[in-house]
Amino acid sequence: MNRTMLAAATAAFLISSPALAIDNPSTISGAAIVSLDQAKSMIESGVPVFDVRSKNEYAEGHVVGAVNVPYKERSPKVADFDGSNDKFDLSQLPADKGAKVIFYCNGIDCWKSYKASVTAVGAGYTGVNWMRDGYPGWKAKGYPVK
């Protein structure tokens, strides 16, 4: 009987786990949150876009023209995260810290692009744009993907 209850509890937890995903913040200090339409227009005008998902996720599909600079997070998914143990290669961003840049990942339940944006702002970048809806939103709109 105990094994049956344990199995049922485990199954219930596993089924509900996706519902426990924590949405990333809806605001960001020092950066702009851009809609998919705004991001598309910016990208078409030459603003560089950075896909901060893993190399494998990038290989499965990405915004046309996006550069993959993975954000490797070890910090908790909280707005005031301590990124000291996270890894993000800021040297891959434009040398001009005033240049506009766009970051994205896997949408509102992915924190990597939020953290990349916060990290870039903390490093002195002033033209940071966060595409919060990420790749899933971009793809759902039918925008160009590779």
C-alpha cells in the first residue's frame, strides 16, 4: 500500500512539475523589454541579436541572424540573483557598450535572457533590449527562423 501511495505521489508531482515553472520578471532595470514586433524591426535595421540558450537548443532552431552566446546559469531563478557562479561571455558582445543589443531565450519561463540582460547592464551596456517572449513567441508569430 505504501509503495502504491508513493508511486501515485511521484506521478502527480512529475505531471504537475511544468506547472511549477517560475515565470521570469515582467520588468528589468536598466534595459528595455521589447515586443516581438519591435525586436523584428530592430533586427531588420541591423541591431545584433543574441540567443543565450544552449548550443543544442540553438542548433535546433533560432532567430535568423542570431549569434549564440550561451548563458550558463547556476544561480536561482529570482530577480535579485547572484550571478557570480554563472557563465556568460561578455566579450562576444559589441565593444561599444552604448550599442543596442537584443537578448532572448525560451520565453517567459526561461531566465537566461533576463540574466544575460542584467549582466550586460551591470557591465555597463546601455542599449540592452530583452525579448521576453523569446524563441517560442518568435516562432509562433511565423517570423524567420533557421
